[in-house]
Amino acid sequence: MTIADIFDRYLGQPKSLKRLRVPKHTPLERLPMVVIDCETTGLDSRRDRIVSIAAVKIAAGLSVIEPPILDTLIDPRMPIPARAIAVHGIDDAQVANAPTIAEAYDEIQTALAGCVVVGHHVSFDLAMLAVEARRNGCDWREPPWFDTCELMAGLGLAAGNIDLVDMLARLGIEPNGTRHSAAGDARMAADLFVALARKLIGQGRGTFGGAMAAHRAPRR
């Protein structure tokens, strides 16, 4: 343990989340990856809050690991709108004794640390985490990421904003999780990504750089 670690523990301050640097030639089968999903009070990352977050690890060999390494409710410190409850079923009573995002932030950082983050429309999840971190005075460094929807479009398998279950069906994959639960959506996005990664490998594009280039939208 370093002196910095001792002071971090003593002061109760989370360690900084350093941005992962990944060589473009790294094979997807050897890439450390974690699939995330957030359920929220709404779709505006500037004003809405996270009410649930889950993370599922993809291990070497593109193996999806169970159970999730993170699966927790979050107290958003605001009433959850009825329209959001109708989607994910999480109400005020369920989050009353849950940790706040600040209280759960160390656990979230630990789940993401050293990994490429994967998700379905994952830029929204990362935007939510970035705003929540800034709001609570927590350190945030956006990790490299893959988006399953963009990859589907980039591989010519889908167009537009298509539901996760619909995308799985297009590839003949049985959904393995509850839709609109953070853990269920993370697991289904993991299964979808593994199928897409195997297609990229079959096309000779099964590297970090190959997957980045396969996204429909230009990447930063």
C-alpha cells in the first residue's frame, strides 16, 4: 500500500479513475471489458438521476461472467417520476434505504477500473455517470467504450434506435435477463456484444482498433 493509498483511505476520498490506454492491435478476446447499464429518473443527463446501476464482466476469451460484479439501487434524492416507474418499476419506496451515488461511487469506480466499457446506447450511461460525478464532487475520467447499437449499425445488421431485445432476436439470441432492469439489460448487452465481437473476429477485424472503426458514428 502506498502513502497515497493510506491518505485516501484515511480521508475517505476515492482514488482517481485513470483513463485506460489500449493499443489498437489488442485482440478483443484479451481485452478487459465491463458491460454497464443504468436505470434513471428520465432521459436528460443534465437534470435526471440514476436509480439503479449494474455491471457485468466479460473475461478473457469473450466469456460473460455471472453474477454481475455490481448491481445496486441508488437513492436519487428526488422523486422518481411516474413515467420512469412505468418503464423500470423502481419507485421511491424501493430506493429509500439505498446508497446515494456519492456513497456508491467507489464501488462504481472499482467495477469500471482498467476496463473498456460496453453498453447499449452506452454514451447515455456514461453521460449520466459523468454528470453525477461532477454534481457530487467526484473524479471522473471517461473510459474507452463500445456501443452495441452502433456496432450493429456499423456491421449492417440494424439501423436506427432499435430495442435491445429486437437486436438479440436479429442474431437468434434468446434474451437472458429482465428488460429495463439494470442487471438484465447489462447481461443482454454483454451477450449481444460477444456475438458482434465474434463476427468482427470472423471478418479479420477482431481487435480494439477494428471494433472502434466498425462503429457507425465517427469516434473521438
